[in-house]
Amino acid sequence: MADARTIVNVGAGAGSYEPSDRDLIAVEPSPVMLAQRPVGAAPAVQASAEALPFADGAFDAAMAILSDHHWPDRVAGLRELRRVARRRAVVFQCDLDAQLADFWLVRDYLTTFRVDSMTIAEIAGHVGARRIEPVPIPHDCRDGFLAAYWRRPQAYLDQRVRDGISVFRLLPPQDVEVAVTRLRADLESGEWARRNAEILERDSLDLGYRLVIAEY
């Protein structure tokens, strides 16, 4: 995004991932999320990704950060990113069929979670991207997405943390309760640490998160 002065952030939510030094417009369909945008945040438009209210090539760059999996028509939304971007479209997403399936939280606790999602290669195809870059997740990642706490398992016991992760909201409550109970027991007994000893000294981990970059 270094040379992009005008940016549209699609599925912007409360604006957590928005650069403050660019001319940016946020797009978010939810009035609840729009109301959570802080004072001084970039201007926002209530609209859907599938029908962006902008002309072709209206922005230097279009971005979507961990939001496209929430769009009702994901293909249409990704194609809209491509349409309104003059130079570049960037999508940050996780390839659920890749390393994340082996992530200890999914593998050992959220065992009823089933992947039914678009692959990174498919995302790249819809936005016309030829670059896919891995994004290892640091052990002290401050964002609250699913794998952010891979070396801080106690965080997943916190209801507030789980409330911010869509996977926990999508699963049946009883499945989440079973997962949390198992994790708490394994943490107390030391079983979690024994099972995951190889990651405890890692500073970062590749869990399948990818940056898809399309240049036009």
C-alpha cells in the first residue's frame, strides 16, 4: 500500500486495520459496527461488498482484512474489490484447508468445526492476484482473530475473547462449552503444555494466514 493514497476498506468493521496516513473510505454494512468506529476514524459508508457505491477504478487500492468470509456473496464482493481498485487489491485471509486445520485449538478442542470455505487460490483468482505471501502470527499478536492466541491458550477461556471470534459464535453453544471445559482441564493438568511443547519457544507460527496481492 506504500504508493496508494486513496484506499477503500471493505468490511471495515470498527476500523481496527485502517492506516491513518492515507485518504481512506470505509465500507461496512452493519450499523452496530459503524457505531463502534472511534471519533476521528476514517469516513464510512453503509453498503455491502457485493455492490460498492463507487465508480470503476475509484481508488488506488482496495483492501479486505479478515472480512470476506462474512459476505453473503463472496465472489461478487471480491470482484467488486477488483473493479474499484485502480492499482492494487489486497486481501488478508486464512486458508482454512491449510495449516489452520492442524492448529491445536481446532485439532484438539473445536473438533466439530468443519471447513466450508473458499481457498486462498480461489480468492486470488477472483481478484486477479498473482502474489500470495505467508503471514506468520507472532506469539504476542494483539488482534483477536481465531489463531491470535496460539501461545496464550488461557485467553480462549475468557468469554470476552471468544465473543470476538466468529468461529465460537458459529458453533453450537454446547460444542463450545465442551471445548472450553477440555481446554481448561488440559491446562490445569499440564497436558496442553506437554502436547504442544514444540511451539512454546516459537516467536511466530505459520497458521495459514495469507496476504493476497493483486497488481493492476
